[in-house]
Amino acid sequence: MAKVCVITGRRPVKGSIINRKGQTKKSGGIGTHVTSITKRKFRPNLQRVRIRMPNGGTKRVWVSVKALKAGLVQKA
């Protein structure tokens, strides 16, 4: 199962690490230059919690901490 929040739909997103070398123009240099770009993932802060379902039962699901703090989920 993919790590996706069942409430907000938050999921990992793609991004990159950009390495730069050189002194900035602002501090008296000739400017920075990109030396390498590495792919990475930004992963959401998900927790596996037991939640109370509308029909009265309980279920274990992945929920983002943002949804927990906002009170969107009733913990069992």
C-alpha cells in the first residue's frame, strides 16, 4: 500500500537537490554555478493510527499529522 493520507490525500512529491559552487555576486564573487542536480522525494509526515469509522467500527490507516492536528480525524 502506498503511503498516502486517507483524509487529505497527501503523497510523496518529486523534487531535486541542487548543488551550487562559487561565491555569490552579492558577496563579491562572479556568481554561483550549478554543479549537480540529484533527484529526491519530499515525503509527508504520515502516522499509522486507529480511527473511528462513521458506522462505529475502527480501522487502522495512514493519516498525515496536519490532519490529526486540525482535528479532521476521530482517534479510537
